[in-house]
Amino acid sequence: MVRTKIVGAVLAALAMAAAAVVLPSASASGDADVASSRKGPLVIGHRGASGYRPEHTLAAYELAARMGADYVEPDLVVTKDGELVARHENEIGGTTDVAAHPEFAARKATKVIDGAPITGWFTEDFTLAELKTLRAKERIPQTRPRNTLYDGRFEVPTLEEVVDLSRRLSRELGRDIGVYPETKHPTYFQEIGLPLEQRLVDVLTRKGLNRPNAKVFVQSFEVANLKQLKSKLRVPLVQLVNSSGAPYDFVKAGDKRTYRDLVTVEGLREIRSYASGVGAAKDLVIPRDAAGYLQQPTTLVRDAHAQGLVVHAWTFRNENTFLPADFRTSTDPAAYGNAFGEYAKFYAAGLDGVFADNPDTAVEARNG
């Protein structure tokens, strides 16, 4: 019965997506178009349709587009030979079958990434050709056991492959599928001599996407690299903001400001000097109380809009374990809860976009 309902929802979302009007993209000045929210928030396939396929695979990105997502989101890390690839982290033990490859056993290492020791296998220790011998696997199998069906089937894609896929699907589906790359751990990669920034600029330029009105956003949890990219990119930039902690480049430089400081009126004013939007953790838009229930919305969306910034919130997922207590339907953390109830609350808060693991649900909620 659950499978039947899911399939039905997917088919319904596909039918509506085929008829959807293309949302406006960046304006000629490189700013994000707040007016795009008149149709409803943008739906961004978070790491693809990662609720249904192992994340950051071409299969996940393609499914997201077919479900109606306006953008697909590749997180970018770098290989030993300088290629940009899509992985949630540069540590790949949790998202590939690298541990099952005896030829790479000696490459397991402990590194300090953004101040924290991490043990595993890292993209910067592999050439692209070596990474292509690995296969993706589900990152959270305890929550998404059905996704493990696809373990071992898909390669680690490059950014260029994601862009090429978005173009093919744009032609096939008759609507623009955008790309929304995130630069992961930029300070770390700069320190080891494999900076992300110019590589990203080069790929977007080579693909004809470093221009006004290209359907591209570029995002980062750090600040300095976005300021660096502002002079090199003609697409809108988005400052990612977590509900706790601080940008690692701030920590590294001894800057005492936190993410919370960035969403004050003063902080938003500074963001407006180099970016077009804020990618906010959901709790910054509508916080939860100690029991997990939603409280009243904050002023973040209103304050950001007053500065001319769009607000894209993350991450929307269907499983009970990720939902506010208001919308959990059972004690089974992996079962689907009332995701539509959560979307209704957040859409009513005035968001301009949502990062969704289940893009079909986000589209269905947007379409009413």
C-alpha cells in the first residue's frame, strides 16, 4: 500500500511538472529574482532525489528533474588530479564502496577537516579514473533501506557530467533544469593546494553558464570564498547559514561571529554586498521547541527580503525522524510523516526556495 501511494504521488508530480511554467532565473545583474516566488518557491533537488536514490548520482539528479525539481544540487569536492566531483563530503567511506576495494585499503587515513578529525578515504587522494572504479551507496541505510537496492549501480559523477545531464533533460522535458553547486570545505581545499573556486569558474565558463540569466546558483557555508567568487562569476551567490556554529573561515581567522550573527539585520546587510540569497537551516525560519514542535516564524524571511535577498531553506525530508513533532505520524523514524503539513507552514512563511530530498512531495505541496 505504501509503495502504491508513493508511485501514485510520483506519477502525479511528473504530470504536473510537465505542464509547469518555467520559473524566472537570475536577473541580468546577476541577482536572484525574488519575484520567482509568485509561482511558488523553487524546488531544489537536494543532492538529487536523494529520498529515492543514493545521493549525488546521475540517477538521483535525473529523477529529481523528472519529478519537477527546478534545480539539482551537486556538492563539490576535488580529486587528486584536480577534477570537481559530486559528493556530500570529501570523505567517501560512507557514500561509496571504497572499503570493499582492497587495492585502496592503504589509503584510509585520519585528517583534520574544518577543525575536526575524520577517518576514512578522501577524494583528494584519488584520481578521477580511480574514483570511477567505485560505486555509490546509500548514506543513511537505516532510514532509507529501500535505497540500498541501488547500492553498487552508479558512479561518482563530475560536475561537467551533472551539467550535461541538466542540459539533456532540459531539452527532453521542455523546461530549464538549473544547477545549484555547493563548494564544500573551501578553506581546507585551499590549504592543501586544490582550491575549488577557479575550477568551478572554469567549468561554468566552459559550459556557457558563467553569464547573467544562466539558471545557476553557487552556494557556500563559508564567506571568504563567496566574496572571492563574486568578482569571477556572473551568477547569483547564496550564503549558507546553519542554526549553530560559525563559518570555518571565520573560525580560522579568529573572527568571533557566528551563523546567528549573519542573520541579524546587520549581517544580512553584509551578505547583500556579495550574495543574492541566504540558504538557511529550517530552524532559522521556524524554530522548534525542546520537544520538537514548531514555534512562531522568525523575522528572517522578512528581514532578508528587505535587503533584496532570497531565502532558500534546507532540508525538507518526508521521514518522521526529520519532521517536526507536529507532523510525525508514528514512532517509526523511517516511516513517512505528514510532510505536506510541514511544507504548508514553511511555504506560508514566504520562502523563495526549498531544498528537498523528495522533490515530488515539494512540487505537490507547491501546486496545492
